[in-house]
Amino acid sequence: MKRTLIIAGLLVLILTVSVAGTLTPAIMANAQEDDQTDESRDDERGQEDDSSDSEDDGASDDEEDDDRGASADRRNDQSTDSERDREHDRDQSESKTKIAVEDDGLEIELKIQGLDLEDGTYSALLSCTNPAVNLNLEDAFKVEGGKGELESDIELDAGTYSDCKLQLEQTDMTLNIGSFTIVGEEDDQDRERREDRDREIVENHDAREIHDRHTSAQPASPGEYEPGARYMLSATGLADNSTSTANASVNATLGVWKSVRSLVLFDVLGGNVTIGDKAYTIQIGYAIYSDNGDVLRMRALATDDATGDIVKLSLRGNADETAELPKDSGENIALAFEGNSGMFRNEVNGWELTMEGYVEAA
């Protein structure tokens, strides 16, 4: 259905670290995190304790005492093992990777906990068997305090790639990406179908109605950012379409519809884009702020005010690593929107954008 604009064009692979040091993919349909609660783990631990408490009522007093001691030892051992399991689960939950496969390449975001590496930057090698690919991502993997992070945009030619891996320098960890297909440039028929789909979305869906539906949905948002909270995005700079350069500005209203531990999800409620003397009205879209990557991604559909054509707006703004998305009204976070950002380029209708701006809590 066309209501799935929020995940259109985004294939996300969530990967976890296995015991052997290999990252194994599992396909997900959206960008939300899978957070197992401490309560559920406590329930499981409680069930284990209950089962270990059952004793043989027909035993003698001495045997019962011995059994109680043995049972207590078992419970202590189980409790210790359970605590270790919980620590392991937390490390697993915090060591996840997302891979976006789009028309012109891959976007990889990797986070690993518990590394025995000195603080610094390390390279990574992307390789594929067919066609043969060997790309060195120099200094792409950053390690600090045992936590490693990698965020890289990799442009690839159109085609199907198989047996692809990402090897992290000075570790025994390999990211098994597997096979994927890069579509490349659209043909005329595909372009027409996409344009028809985009127009149908704009004509048949209202951004604020979608936002109201999101904010009233269950389960409730478990994160720190309240559903319904408003933010204003503002950025100015230059636009380049390879033949000319013009002044550019983007203003948009964002509404939080859910937040989890490290992500804030927004509906784009409206706004405008100006490129020189051209004006566009933002109709509908979504945005995601990643606390792990300190980055805001936004995609929206806009109307050309002069022609009525539907165009796509794509933004990626990087924040300072020490910054935090504000919660109080009037506070803001500065963002840099650089022209070529890989999968999430800063562009609209063929214009590549280079801007500075901010997101402010309304």
C-alpha cells in the first residue's frame, strides 16, 4: 500500500555479532530497534529459579538439607549464568549494523561493543566474489573506549553482487553482507511508474493525518522524546546542478511519532525549499535522527510551485559528536548538510545541496 512511504526504497539489514566473530544478517522491514525488555528477561530468570526450587518431598531431613544446599548452589550458579547472559544480551543488542541498499550503492553503519583495541581509527576492506570487488575504506572504523563505529557510503555500479564481506582491520570480525542488487539509473518506464506512485501518495495522503495516526498508535513510544513534539529544521547554502549554482534554503516542520533508545522517528509535516528563483512546497515525508551516528536523515515529496510536478527531497545532516538532540523548547542542534553524502545525498530535483543549518525544538 502507498501508506508505506516511510520505508519506501530502504532495505535494512540488522546484524548481530556471533560467537565466532562473524556478523550474520537478518532482514528487517523498517528502521525501528528490537529492544528486549529487562522485565521479560527477569521473567525468564524467575522461571528458571522456580524450576530449580522443586525438591523431592519424600527425602529424609538430612537429604532435604543437602538438597537445599545443592539447590541453593545451583540457583546461585544459574543466577550468575543469567547475569552473564544478560550482559551478553546487552552487548549483542548494542552491537548492531544497518545496511541500506539503494540505486547507486550501499550505506553501512556498524557499532560494536567490547573491542580489545587501542583508541584510534582503523581501515576496513569491502570485498565481493562476483563481480570481483576490493575496496579499502581507509580510517573508516573509529574505536574509543572499546566501542567501535563505522559509517560509510559506498557507490557501486549497477549489477548483482554476491558473496560480499566487510573485514575490519586488526580484528577477527567479518560482516557477511551476502548478495544484493544495485539497480542503477531508471529507464523511462520505471521513471513514469515512480512518478505516478509519488503523485498518488501526495494526492491521497495527508501528512498531518498520518502523524495523528502514528502518535495514537500502540504500543506507546518507549524513548525519551514524546510523540507529537515538534521540531523546526532550517538550513541555507548553495545548490549546484552541474551547469549552474544558486542560493538554496530548506525549512521544514518535523513531528516526533516515536523514539527508542538510539533513534527518533519523525513525520515531515510540511515546509518549503527555495533554489534560486524556484520554489517547492514540501508535502509529506519522514526523518530519522540517529544518536549513535549523530546524523539526521530526511526524505520527502515536494511540489514544484510553478509546474505542479512532484519532486524528491533528500537530506542528510551531520551533527557534532558531543551534541544531543534537544528536548526543551528553543534549544537547537547544529547540522552540516554536505553535497555528496552517498545513499542519502542532499539534493532536490537534480540540484545537489551544500548547506549549514539546525534543528530546533519548538
